[in-house]
Amino acid sequence: HPTQKPLPLIKSLIEKHTNPGDLVLDTFAGSGTTGVACYELNRRFILIEQEEKYCNIISERLNKIQNLQYIK
């Protein structure tokens, strides 16, 4: 079942409870919001998702933000 969470909320939680370079594990990755937050906050991450549909979404999101980083 969908449990959408806004990126600012996830970023806030990660920033408060981890340090740059820490490893964050999300065992129900969904669309990859945790990974995006970690990438933007300089945390390493492992995302686990069993549905291929969501794995594709995660891949697209992470590729997009990584490409934007190189353009800036």
C-alpha cells in the first residue's frame, strides 16, 4: 500500500539522526525518496524494493538528480 512521504520530512529525519557519510538502509524503498534525501545530504544508502515498477522509478529519480549535479 502506498505510504507517500514528502522529501523535506525524510531529509529532516535523516539530517537529525545521521552524520554525513553514514550508511542509511531503507528496506521498503518505494519510489526512492530516502535515497534522494541521502544523496542530497551526503549520506550513503542501500535501498531495497521488490517491485520492479518501483525499482525503475528509483533508478530514474537517482539518475536525474545525479545528472543535475554535474550540470550545476
